[in-house]
Amino acid sequence: MKYICLGYMDESIFQGFTDPERNNFVDKCFAYDEELKRAGHYVGGEALQPAINAATLRIQAGRVSVTDGPFAETKEQIGGIMMLEADDLNHAIQLMSKHPSLALGKGGGSWEIRPAADLGAMLDESGKRRFAEKK
């Protein structure tokens, strides 16, 4: 089963690292990613640019409204995503509990883990409805 892991971090902590601290942190994270890959658990993932480069879209008064940055008013922002293959949620938790970013402590790193939704059947049904509308 696939799990989406959303990594949160207070960006000011990462920005406050010295170059050697940043390199050490990144090296530990990438080393753990390699462990997950070798074990067949790492499906994919990406780091995200700082939240200042984000945009949030909403509908207001029937029109798309664009807000610079993330909408959440919190210090912790999503810093990256990872997709894992795991037996169940407990297995995914076990795998992510070893991620080096958690060692940063309060505000430094946390992971939200959610099972990925299997939309295969919903996609098939939607396709059938859309195809029937075209007839």
C-alpha cells in the first residue's frame, strides 16, 4: 500500500544552519532515503522550495483569488513529500520514525503520513459517465 508522507519544518531553523550543519543534515536525510530505496519502500518524493515561493488559490465571489505564500499561519510549513510503499500505516510510521529530520526536535521536523487513495475505480466510473455524455 502506498503512503504519502508530508514533511513539515520551521524554515527559519533550516535557514539558520551553518553550511556544515546544513550539509550534515542533508547528507543524513539523503542517506536514509537511500536506505528506503534499497529496501523497496521509497516510491518517490520531492523537496519543496521555501513557502515564500508558493501561491494559494481559492474561489472568492465566483473568481479565483491568488494569495502569495502558503495560507496557513504557522511556522511549520510543508518542506517536502515522500511516497512510501509499506505493509500498513504502522509499518509506514515505523519507517518514517527513523527519518533524520525528526531529530531536529520542536519546530524542526515532523511528518504527516496518510494512506494514498486508490482512485482507479472512481476514475473508471468517471470515464464511463463522461464518455456517455458525449454520445
